[in-house]
Amino acid sequence: MRFRTRLTLVLLTVVIISQLATGIAFLRATQNDALTKGNQRLEVGARVFEQLLNIRGEQLLGNVAILAEDFGFKSAVATQDTATLYSVLANHGDRAKADLVMLSDLNGNVLASSHHAQNSPMPFPDLFQRAQQTGSGVGVVINDGEPYEFVLLPVRAPNLIGWVGMGFLIDENVTSELNALTGLEVSIVTYDASGDISYLASSHSDQLAVSLMSDSGKQLIEGAYTPSHQLSQENGYFSYATTLMADPNFQTFALIQLSRDELLGAYSRLQWQLLSIVALMLLLTLVVALWSARSISKPLIGLAQAAKRIGQGEHIDTIASGSSVTETNQLAKTLLSMQGDIAEREATLLHQSRHDLLTNLPNRVSAFEDIQRYIRLKTPFTLLRLSINDFRDINDTFGYELGDHLLVTLAERLHRLPAPVEKAYRLDGDELMLMIDAPELDQRKREEIIEEISEPISLEKSLIVPSLSVGEVSYPTHGDGAQLLLRRSDIALDKARRHRHSHERYVEGQDEQHLRQLMLIRDLQEAVDNGELWMAYQPKVDTTTGNVCQFEALMRWRHPTLGFVPPDEFIGLAERSGNIGLLTDWMLDHVCEQLSDWKRQGCHLSVAINLSASDVIDPGLSMHIHELFETYGLSPDQLALEVTESAVMQDVDAATETLMALSQMGLTIAVDDYGTGYSSLAQIRRLPVNELKIDKSFVLKLDTQQEDLTIVRSTIEMGHHLGLKIVAEGVENSASAEILSHLRCDYLQGYWIAKPMPAEAITDWLDEFKPLSLSAETAH
């Protein structure tokens, strides 16, 4: 929604809500005031009606008192002269304008009456009883369903001789008089026991009066319109009811009513006037809102457009706000200031995105862009990719702060190198790179550069001579793409580091080997699930008995596209990529399952498996093997472990703890490839080791190389002195086997005995195997 539209709607909404709230409150107050005044008028009307009845009752009371004191009337009562009594009652009733006259004896029996038979019982017993108690009786009575204001007084001569009464009918004369006095509609209505109207006198027209009283009968009888139900609205009237008379047969009510139209007429006119005022205010508000929204939004729209142009990178010199509002002008100035800040920040961010924060050398992104630019210009160049050897050890020894100092110092040296060095970069961690403006770098120039970079650096008052490995590629000799050249420089550098060379230049084919390694690392994770791995088993023979004592489990991989992959290749990749644990878990489970199968076949065999460097420092290895023993029902003598010197020496303490736990389980532990590492027997004796395996490089030419014979002899002798069993692997001929037996080597392993074979061939091979017969002079 546009800002202008939203602002207009907000202004209109505020005005509408405020006007509605004010109007509703005003109308409600006006209506309540009108209703209060209507209630007051009805209450006044009820009091006037009551006073009117009282005045008429007092007039009638006076007339009846005159009659009761009349001597002739008393004489007629005393003599019970009926004719005289009727004549006197009629004359006095006419003079008093009474509608009902009556004379009764002391017991209430009618002596003479205008409406009742002679000697009939008193028609108004309640009033008669009250008159007997108080000396007189005044009230409304019902006679033949019609209401009368009736007065009953005693006749004394001088003693009480009877009761005389007069009454007037409460008719249209009363209602008309009250209507004239108050302006209210008055109805006198009597309902019989069945709820039908027996009498009705009203200031309404006859038809309307009958309709209104018929509709209101049930409510009146149930007590509606009484003072506790004031201003009840029925049929367009507000009503107020007074009960004149109630007995089991008849109920008489005076219903005073006020027309709703009369009461709320002024309120209705005021309501329309207020609606007209609200409509006019809304129209004026709409005009003002549209004008205000336009005047406010126009400069803001201009500012928004300017901000959009700034966001798109366009430079704006001035912004015309088109407004005299101080805040708007301030916002325009702020946008211009922000434009400068953004440009400065973008320049900073661009520099940071292209440079290393520590050394301020251009980073990998910058190197990639520069290489692409040189390639587009078809300018030959050479890349020297450098890595600091043992940089992690330097950090661990001297601390990261001094390690950073080393990097900064090397970066400064690289930056100061003269031509043909074009530019220096920091690619990552301890890797740096030089862009050299030459198609190829001769050895002398390269050595000068490396020598200048490798000058001693003072760290913690100690002189450190940086040891660097260098990988070299050239354009266009080694590739025509930035990504390809960077990858091949990494391959060359990796080869220099692995072989501990100071320099390696990329050679064709190394990239394919690198891609092969990446594919093997990727596929190695799926080899287990796809069933591409399998185990081969090579036997070991006891030189004393000539019998097979154990098998070594050797992992094999049959790749779906590359075919057989040598274990030395994929196991090394697994260790470098962190997948060796996956292979170890698979091998342990597979070998234990195979041992269980052989055991069910009646062959109680023992198998030795090889552990990697990460395996021997795994504190959970012993528990894992214990669980496998429980699962497959194996005993400790069925499984042996072989670890290399280098694996143990990487973390001697952790390896010792793990091997100790395995030894306590009863497993035999052997040091594999002994003689190729950096350990000594003095170090090995600290470990829970049972066997030493002499590396095959010392055994293959044992019958022809005197030096190898000397090494093997000394190893066997020292091992025996330490209580260790000796295994010689790589036995390829009977001559070597005889020599080893003569030297008291305990176990032999090699192709001369048997090549590694699949598990399913083991039982058949054992059935056909004949114990080796070594010369008697070699017997132990």
C-alpha cells in the first residue's frame, strides 16, 4: 500500500473513530436524559391521578356526611321507610353526582341501593369491614366489573343504626381530565378472573384502547409497568401502571402512558442533525487528509527515489527535498552523508574481501581473479605455492601469537621481493603463494627467493629458521584455467610435503592421481554398504611345530570401476580423510562373525587384525571388542591385534592406556613393521606387547644381504631377552625360512607358506596343509 494512501486512511480512521465515539456518547446521553424526563413525567402523572381521585373522594365524603346527618334520613332509617329511603338516596345522589348510592343495616344487609337488591348482602365486604374498624371507609370498589371511588359512613341516631355510601364511576371523565392536566394518555381497565376486559375507560380512541389493553393484559396482571418496571415500552408507548383494586374475581389498573414518538421525537431530529454534521466533518477531513498526505508524502517519495538510486550504486550530488520541514531536509542531508559512508565502507569491505586480515596480503579470491586476468591477457606466468613445515608444532611450542608473528614476517619478506616476483598472496593457514612474471623459473633464481624468505626469524629471543615446501606450476604449460592451476599447485606442494622435499614442480599425470585419490575417498564411504570390501587371510606358522598357529586378516577392496585397489593405497587415504574408523568397525565385525562361523564348523582359529593410529587412541575400542565377543561367543585367544610403531608413537600415553585395556582382556598384541619406525626396544618394553613382527623389507633378501641378517639376528635376540615372541613376515623361500628357524624366530609368514586367501578357502587349505619340516639342527 502506498504511503500516501496509508496516511490518508490513518487520518480518516482517527477522525471517524473520534466522531463516532463522540456522537455515540452524545446520543446516548441525550437519550438517557429524555428517558429520565419521560420517567419523571409518568411519575408526576401517577401522583396527579392519585390526587385527582383523592379530591373527588373528599368531595364525595362531604356529601355522604351531609346525608348521614340529615334528620329526615335518620328517621327514615330508624323506621325503615323504604320509599322514603330510596327517594332520599336518589335525591342526594343526584346532587352529589354520584353513580352509586347504598344504605345497609348494621350487619351489612342492603336496605336500599341504586344497583343492588333489597336485603342482599354487603357487595363490598372489605370496605365495610374497614369502615367498621375505622369509622369510615373510602376506596375503589368493583361493582359488576366496573370500578367506583366509593365512600361508606355510619348513620347514628344517636346510636349506630346503619351505613350509608356513595360512589362515582371512574370513567372517561376522569381519564380525560387527567389527560388535559398532564398530557399523558390514561386508561382505567378491569380484567376478570379469566384475563378478559370487563371494563375500559381511556383517553385513547376506543379501538386503540381495546387493542392496547388486550396486548398489555398479561403483563399488567403479572405486575409489569409498576414502579419497579418503569418506562416499559409496549406498542410505541412507555407505560406506568397503578393497581386500583385487586380481588380474586377482578383486577383494576390505571395505566398511564407516554408516546415514544413524543418523548424521543427531539432525540431523533438531533440524531439526524448529528449524522449530517459527522458526514460534513468526514468530507472536510478527507479533503484535509488528501492534501496533508500529498504534502507529506511528496518529499518522502523524492527521498525514497534518491535512496534507491544510492542503493543501486549511483552517485548523487544533491537531493531536493521539496519541503520546508526541518526533519525532511535533515533526512536529505543524512542520505547524502550515508552515501559517502557507504562508499567508504564498500571500499573497506572490498579490500577485506580480497585481503588477509592478519598479513594484509591478497587472499585466495584475489589470487583467483589475478590468475584469470593474466590468462585473459595470455601472459605466461609461474606460481610458487609455499607451505611452512611443522607450523602446527611452532604454534604449540611458541604460541599462536608468535606463530602469527612468523606469518607476518614472511608476508613482509614476500611483499619486498623484487622482479620478476609480481605479487604475493596468503591462500590459507600456513600456505602462501607468489605470482612470478615469467613462463618458468630457473633453479638458481628459485633458490635465491627461497633463501631470502628463509632467513632466521627471532621468536621469543630464539632464532627460528623457517622450513618451507614449495609447489610450482606454470601457465600455459600446466593448465589454462585458474582453478586448474591452483589445484595442480596444491598437488605439487602436497607431494613436496609428503616426501619432505623443499621443492616439487608439477608433473603431468599427478592431477589424475589426485583425482583418483579424491574418487577413492568419496567411494570408500559407500564401499562397506555396497559389499565391495572383503577379507583375505594369510597363515602364520610356528617354527617349533611347523603347524599353522594363526591367520592375519588383510582387507581387500574391489572397486566397481577401478578394479582391485591396493590396501596400502586406500588405507592410507582412509586415515588421512578420517574414514579409518568406519573400516575398522566393519573389519572387527566381519572377522568376529567369520571366527564364529569357523567355530560352528569345528575350526577353532585365531586371527590377527591391524589397528590404525586413531584406533589405538580410541578409549572405547576395548568395550567394542568385548561386545563383539559377547555377540559372537568368542574367546580372547581367537583374536590378536597388530599395531605399527608409528601409530603408537603418535600419542604414546593414549595408546598405552588403550593397549593396556585390551591386554587385560587377554588379547595378544604385536608391534607390526618393526624396524621401519623411530622407536626402540626400550620404548616398546613400556607397552603391553607380546610379539614383534620384523618388517618384510629385512626378510625378503635375508639369504643374500648380510646387513639384513645382522639386523634380524639382533632383533630376535633382544626381543627374546625382553620376553617377546618374534614374527618374520615376507618369507619368500625355504632358505630364508631355514635361516629364521636357525635364529630361533618363533613364527613365519609369507608367500612361501601361502598367499592371502578368501575365508571360504581356509578350511580346505587347512585340510591339505602339511606341517613344515625344518632342519633338525634348527630345533629349539
